[in-house]
Amino acid sequence: MTTQYGNQPTGQQHYGAPKAGASGNVFSIIAIVLGVIGFVFLPIVFALGGLIMAIIAKTVRHERLATIAVVVSAVGLVGGMVLGAIFASM
């Protein structure tokens, strides 16, 4: 916060403002769950949605778990499609 007389700090702190990237990993956790669900059930829907959410968490929100979420969702997408192809050919 600054005073009306320039860019002099007033000494007041904003304690309620969340920090970028440190406030939560909500998108990343949802993306990880969707990637795991997509490995077993409808990978095009769930794992692809998880991958999109993980990319948003990484690029826009800068979450810590975003890299793990990208990997889990990508493995869920590819692995789920391979698993579906194996079960479809039986």
C-alpha cells in the first residue's frame, strides 16, 4: 500500500492476500484423480480432462504438483487407451 504522496510504503501488510502457487494445489489434485480414473474408465473423457486441467495448473496457476499431474494424466490417457484396446480384442 502506498500513500497519496508518492510510492512511499505505509508499513501496512496485506495478510489476507493468497500467495501465487502456494495457496493450493486444487487443480493439480483434481487432475491427478481424473488421470487415475481415466486409466480404468473412459480415458478420452477423464484423462484428457485431467491433462487439460494439469496444463492449466502448470501454466496459469503455477502449482507445485502440476508436473506430477501432467505425467499421471498422460499415463492415464495412453495407458487407458492401450488397456481398452487389449480388452476390446479379447
